[in-house]
Amino acid sequence: MPPQDPKEPDHQDHQLIPDATAEIKGIAKEGMKHPSTKPVLAGAAVGAVAGWILPVVGPIIGGVAGAGIVLYKRVRP
């Protein structure tokens, strides 16, 4: 295995699913008190509006995609 370049970030994508699962469980358990709830809901709203504007996507898929993007950004800053 070649030595790691110090300029390259460490990739820990192999733990993305457990980290996202823990974040979703925290959101479900704590509700609006959890620090990720409001940004994820805002992302879902923006995605729903974008999906409503785009004829192919639709607001449901847009909302899920928007929430997913924000959740990913919260788990992997």
C-alpha cells in the first residue's frame, strides 16, 4: 500500500451508514431539540420546492433528496 499523501483527507465513508443511522435515531428520539432536526427539515423544504418547480422530479422526491443532502453534510462535514 503506498504511503498516504498528507494533503489528501482521510476517507471514512465505510462508516457513513452507521453514522447516518445514529443521527436519524437521535433526530427521531429528541425531535426538535436535536441540533440536526431544523437544518434537515429546511433542506427537505427547499428540495420539495425545487421538486415542485422541476416537472420530472416532483415535491416528494425533491424533499427526500433535499433532506438526504443536508443529512449527509451534517454527518460528513
